[in-house]
Amino acid sequence: MRKVYIMKIVSNRTLVDLHVHSNISDGTKSPREVVKHASDVGVSVMALTDHDTVGGVAEAKEAAKEFGIVFIPGIEISAGFKDRDIHILGYFVNEGSEEFNNILKAAWEKREERNIKIADKFDNFGIHIDLEAIKKMSGSSVITRAHFARWLVENRYCKSNSEVFEKYLGNDGPCYVPRDYMTREEAVKAIINAGGIPVLAHPMLYGLNSSEVDLLVKDLKEMGLKGIETYYSSNMGMDEGIVKGLAAKYDLIMTGGSDYHGDNKPGLEIGTGRCDNLRVPMKCVTDLFAAAGIDFEQMA
């Protein structure tokens, strides 16, 4: 079993968040700012899971040492299922893996091609998208639809991000361009080959019926899936119970997180979700560490 350094968890910190984004993808805070904010609100264990990039992991890891947080390097990779976007979280990935980063680079290049196509569609509405300005706005981060929305709001084409998605960039919108996804098997394999633990993110968020969700989880399990995100800010009604059932049926560990994006998802707080509706059990952490073959000890 691998060992990691033991980090003292400050006694007044009890929150866990295993799904967090920085401005290296589509969040609004830098990796260090995210970690500091997590510390401020009482998070003891967190994972940075930016979209299709591990570019913020090193900065977040150093900040976690500074602020006394147990940090898990992660990623959220987009893949395709039934002509839609599904997400595979990867925990404990080796961010220095050349093979892994080459795979991510190829995904990044596909995003760039998609961004050009989105911009071309906006031309049909008399809106000339300044991609260079959006790149400057995003810094080193992956450009997503959220960045387009921010540019459109700042340039007064729309009043809010929600209006952008309702009028133009929602999945049924006139300026939406489907992603050229890597396959589910490629995503799972890439995470495993990078030393990581693949986990299906927010399974109730894809608009699938119960049999489709079951089929998705079954197929991913056969491909090497190890976990399923059970505790999630957008769960409603029986969602959590359904996911717990899938975890039991397919012998998957359970994880959880807020999907925090900073100001890009107003009202969604790291560690506690929306309207204080999220509490991720520490067992999710210990099970995740065990799946990775890493000793985890909590010191008060």
C-alpha cells in the first residue's frame, strides 16, 4: 500500500469536497484562491477537478500544504454517451505523466476547433465573437461555454449567463456545437494509466432515464470504473438514494462534491453546496484513499 504524508486536520474543519473547479478551467478563482477559500469555510479535504486539465494541480497542492488541507489531485474528463456529454472524475492522477498530458492536449485542441465553430454561428446573429479577447480573459484556462457567456454579458449582448444559455448556448440553442468527445473507455483508461481512480460524476444530471443510467454505470464498470459521485449539490428527491443503489449494485465506492465554480455558479458554496444542502461523509475520503492503495490517517 502506498503511503502519503500525514497532514494534521484542524479540529474545526469537518467539510469534504471532492469536486471543485478553478480558473484553470471554468471556475473564477485561481487554484490557490480556491484552496484558501476552502480553508476559510471549514473544508478539511478537497480535490481540484478542472475540466480536461491538470494545469492547476501543482499550485493547489502547494496551497493545501500552506493552509492545512488534505489535497487530492484530480480532473474531470468529458466523454460521450448517447450524443451527450458525460463526465468522468479522476482522482490521484499523476499530473506529470507525459502520456496523460498528451491525451489532454488532444482534447484541448478539439475544444479549440469547437470554439471557432461556435464563434462562426454567432456571426449569423450579427455578433462577432472576439476569440482573442476570450483567450486573454481565460488566462491559461480551458475555454468553455461559460467564457463565451461572460464575454457576451460583459459586452452587453445579454444581461446574464443564464440568458446566454437560454438564447444561444444551451444544448438546444442555435449556437451550440456538440463536443468531439473521447470515448468513455478512452477516458477511463487514460485515468487508470495515469495512476488514477475513475469515478462517474453526477449521474443524475444527464437527463437519462433509470434504465439508461443503469446501462451507463454497467458499461463503465466493465471498462474499469471504480466509483460513483453520490453526494452532489444538484441532487433532488430520490436522486441520492438511486445513486446509492447503483453503488451497491455495481460494487462502486461513493464520492461527493459541490461542483464549485466560484462566481460562475452563484449560490453554490464549496463544501456545503447550494443552500447548505451538501455534506460529504469522511468515509468517501477513506474509501477513495483505500481504492488508490494509499494510507490515510486523520489527526486531530
